[in-house]
Amino acid sequence: MRIIGANALSRVCYNKAMAYIRKFKTTSGATGVQVCYKEQGRVVRTVHVGSASSEKSLEKLLRKAQGIIDSEKGTPMFNLDRFNKK
């Protein structure tokens, strides 16, 4: 059995809300992007960022969604560097 220190446990319990980016297919075939917020396993808030029909516009929407999360949390939760084309 692994024992977790008090500091680690308090960090886990401190953050009761979680934000994530949700991608889904719309009925028109585009890809929708939303920022969803969960508390205690339930979605409590959803922000629709937009719908994209091309890869380039999808990348823009994902960056916008990341910006929404970063502005509220103060630290990035997702690494979108894989979308940077070099």
C-alpha cells in the first residue's frame, strides 16, 4: 500500500472542479469544440467555442478553447504544441 503525503493529498482535494476540451461531430459534418467543466463527476458548465469544417479552423478553435481554460485557471492544462507546424 502506498502512503500519500499530506501535501499531495491536499492538492488533489483542493481542485474540485476540472475543465477539459470536448470535440464532437455536428450533424452537418463539422467538428464542434466546447470547454466543459466538471465538479464531482458531473458536467456543471459548457462553453461552446465554435464549429470548424477544416483542420486549420479546428486548430484555431482548439487554441481559443485552451485560452479560455488558461485565463480561468492561470496555468495551462493541455499541451497543444503538437499542432505547431514547423
